[in-house]
Amino acid sequence: MPIKINFLKNKQNTGNHPQGKNIKFLMIFASVFAGLIIILIFITIFFGYNQQNQQEENNKQIPSPTPTIIQEINSPSNYATDSDLLKIEKRVDQIEIELLETDLKESGLNLPNLNMEIEFKDQ
């Protein structure tokens, strides 16, 4: 003969338990959340795979560029031999040399040593 034990004997039977509603709501929420996560994973996998396929197709469809022949300039400009421009170029070179040789630290402009032990006389 099996023994029957009533575990709900000490609990009040009020009909609708708030704990039952909370558990039911929690289960529904968890299942919807898990479903959304699974759907998002499939969407990212699908679009990632399609994007890789599109990149591969784009790489295949790009034709290789044909090299263009650059013609060398045989005759220099009229201004390349102009005496005034050559003088200006020479003067600019001289100024650059002078700028490189100048001492920017100006070591001759140091402040004099100050005597900090000054005493004033009272009158």
C-alpha cells in the first residue's frame, strides 16, 4: 500500500498564486528572449556569409588596370633658363643656408645671476 503525503497541507490554497504568475511570466520572458537571440544569431550568420560572397564577387569582377606610358619631357620650360628666376633660386638657397647656420638658442641673451639675499634698510 503506497503512502500518500500531501506536501501542500500547510500552505493556503488561495486559487491564483502570485508565485505561479511570476514563474509563468518569467518562463515566457526567458523563452521569448532566447528565441530573439537565436534569430539574431542566424541573421548575423546569414548576412555575414552573403557579405563575404559579395566581396568575393566584387574582387573577381574588377579588371586589372592597364599601365599607361608616361612620356618624358625632352624640352625644359622657357622659365628653366630665365636669368631672373635663376637669381631668385640662388638667393633662396643662400637664405636657407643662413637659416640653418643661425643659433636659435641665443646663448648670449642669458639672464644675469640674481642675488636673492637682499636686505632693505629701515629709515
